[in-house]
Amino acid sequence: MKILLIGASGTLGQAVHAELGASHDIVTVGKNSGDYRADITQDASVKALFESVGRVDAIISTAGKLFFGPLSEMSTEQFDIGLQDKLLGQVRLALIGQHYLNDGGSITLTAGTLALDPIRQGANATTVNAALEGFARGAAVDLQRGLRINVISPTLLNESKDIYGAFFAGFETIPASRAALAYRRSVEGAQTGQVYRIG
């Protein structure tokens, strides 16, 4: 399969590439690195990406920024970071990308455990991740040509514990390689509208 991997240079993106790269043709995309560059917060950038890459069999996104901070001090501008980037950025990839998928192709987006397990200073993340899960369930019943869509919702990664561990008191962590298996399941499997909770 020809797979478009957005967010390929990140911790999770690298693990997904390692998991799928030996058996599929991976086209890497990042904001500042990769085979192609794209800003997922901009329609024109995403459209230009797909026009350049052409038709693909699968789209995987491991991209998206969130804002972490106390709700008592949070501004709407800060909250909007997650809405515009991780949420609408990935929704944008799905809405535009569906038209460049071959029949029977798949879209795999990335949410996270905070959709169901809120933490202090994580209201933005909980909102965004829950919305992504809802989008996938809703989109799955409306996609045509046998297209599928799923969401991967991993817990904190071992590799990210030094950066985000203070926010996730008492959470178990998993290696990125374990989370990457769910992306193979989404791409090579037959299910749609699923949320694969990992960890």
C-alpha cells in the first residue's frame, strides 16, 4: 500500500514508520521535515500536499498540538491551539484526503487517553481527543467507496514520560512500538468507526 504518514518525524510517527515501513510504501509528511511539507491548520497547504502526492491507499496522522495549562488562567486563544491544530488539522486531513484515497482506503487519526481520563491542566486535550473520537464514529457511517476511518487513542508513551510525565500522575506508560501496532490494525484490518485504546 501507498501510505501517507503525517507527523512522521514525531515520536509516535517514527514508531509507526518503523512498524509499517517494511511492508508498505510510506510517504512522510511534516511541517518542517519529510518527503513533503504541510501545515495541517491550512486548507491550501493540505490540498497542495494531496495534489503533489496523488492518490494513496491510506492516510495516517500522528500530528497535532495541544495546550496544557490551568483552566483558571486559560484564554480562548490558548484553548484554540488544540482546536485549530490537533482537532481541525486532523479533520481537515480526513475531509480533503478522502477524495485522494483509492477505493477501500483508510484514514487513521490520533487522539489520546485523556478523552476518557481527564487530568489537571488537560481540559484542552480532553476536549480535542473526545471530539476526534466522535468525528471518526460519525464519519464512518457517511464515507463512501468502502473508505474506512479509525482513531488510535494511546496512553502516555515511555519516550514522552520525561516531558509530560508530571501531568500524568499514576498513569502507566507504553512503548511507542506497542502503540504503533494499532496503526497496522487500522490500516490492514477491516473495521471502521473504531477507537483503539492502547494502554
